[in-house]
Amino acid sequence: MRSRLSLSTELRILIESKLEQTLNGIESTFSQILKKQDLTPIELKENIKNLEENFSIISQKWSLEILYTLLLKKSAGFGEIKKILGVNSRTLSDKLKTLKHYEYIDRKVDNGPPLRVQYSLTDKGKNTVLLALPLLYYSSK
């Protein structure tokens, strides 16, 4: 069973206030885009279809865990990520390759000796993780 992040009432109120401001800003921006571009619901659906692939990638088991680990650690090697998450090597390798392919993470090789590989978030990865926080927050309520 996973442990939940326990927040004080004061911190919870602050988070919810900031989330409300952010969501209102997104809603306002979205409304402006729809008015200026005069998009129909069908055109909007076509324009956001590529989001499905990205949602599919980050919603797969271990993807968000890897991204959040890299957010907290700034960068980490394969062995460190494996130890933190308790994931098997093959699964971790596959997930890291996928996240690299979709440009959520960077892979930096230091030829050493010894050879070291460090993983870190790209701007896309960092922004994705930060945008996922409100979803995780609301889903844990």
C-alpha cells in the first residue's frame, strides 16, 4: 500500500488557492484561443489528438514514478533509479528508452572510467510532471 502525502490544513488551502488561480488562467486562455481561432469541437479534437499518445506514455506503470524521481533528484543514474523505485532492470531500461524517445528525459554519458550514465528531466519532462501534480492532488482526495 502506498503512503499518502500528508499536508497541513494551511498548506492544503494554499495549494488549492494556487491551483484555482492556475486553472482559471488556463480556462481564460483556452476561451481566448477558441474565440480567436474560431475552432469547432471537431477541429479541436483533431488538434489535441496527439495528446492521447503522450497521456498514454506518462500513464504507463513506472513512467510518472521515474519522472518524479528525476524531479526530486535533479539527475540520477540507472542503478540509483532502480534502487529508489524497486523496479527490475529490463522494465526500467525500457521505460527510460521510451521517455528519452518522447523527449521527457535526457541521457548523458560520461565515458569515465568508469562509464556513467545520468538521466535528467528535459523542460518537457519537468513541465509534464508539474502539470500532473494537480491531477494527483485531486485524485488523492
